[in-house]
Amino acid sequence: MLFALSSCTSAKKVAVFKYIDIDDDCKMTYKATFFSDNTFVVHCKGDEKTVTIIEKCDYDFFSGTYSGEATKDGEIILTITKEPDWKRNSEYFEQILAENKKVFKRTRKSYFLKEIDSPESEKTSIQNGKITIDGDEYKRVLSFL
């Protein structure tokens, strides 16, 4: 995974943004971490309930590259290069349901990402410490200058 590659190299965190999604069935925190090698990863952690099971999540949701300054307000270009592998993740979830588990933990090892064949870049901007990523507004919580 990109996160593992970034953490094993000399790349350092330069900024962290957070988005919290709360509704009746879900309490999830998404953290977008930007690294000095111009990569980023969005990690999610929290609980999601369905009719029959509680999924305890702690995994990378997607990752990619960026250009611009993540530490300050201004234009930034994001390119998501890895996204959820919905087919494999769905098959895994069906397997868990078949085992009649009431609670299960989903980690980086059991949540699958896939490379995007032709990733597209999206121009966005950081304004007042906030950035929209994949339709959700994240707020900067840490900046390492």
C-alpha cells in the first residue's frame, strides 16, 4: 500500500486533515495525511452497523499523489491512484456474514485497494484550513512546517 511505502521511506507527514461522518448506523473518522514525497492517504477508523453485524474499521480507504502546498491555503491538485476494490471487499464481507459473526474488525490486511488504470487529477483548494476530497469536507488538524 502507498501508506506503507511512504512510512518506510524518508517521507514525513506535512499535514493531516480530518472529516467525521456520523449517522444512525455509522461513526467514522477519515484522516487525510499528506507526506513530503507528494503522496497522500485517506485512512478511516470507526464503527459501521448493518442489520446483522458491526464492522470495526481501521484501514486505508484510498491514496494517491498531490501537487501544491498541503500546509497552507491555496490550490492543490489531487490524483487518486488507489481506490477500494469493491468486488473483493464485497466478497470478503459476504464471507464474514456466512460465518455468522456479530462483530468483526476490518484492517489494512482485510480491506482491499486496487490501482486505478487511468487516474484523473482533480484541482481543488485549501481555504481556511479546509479541503474537499472526494466530495467530503476535511479540516486541517495538524501541519508540520
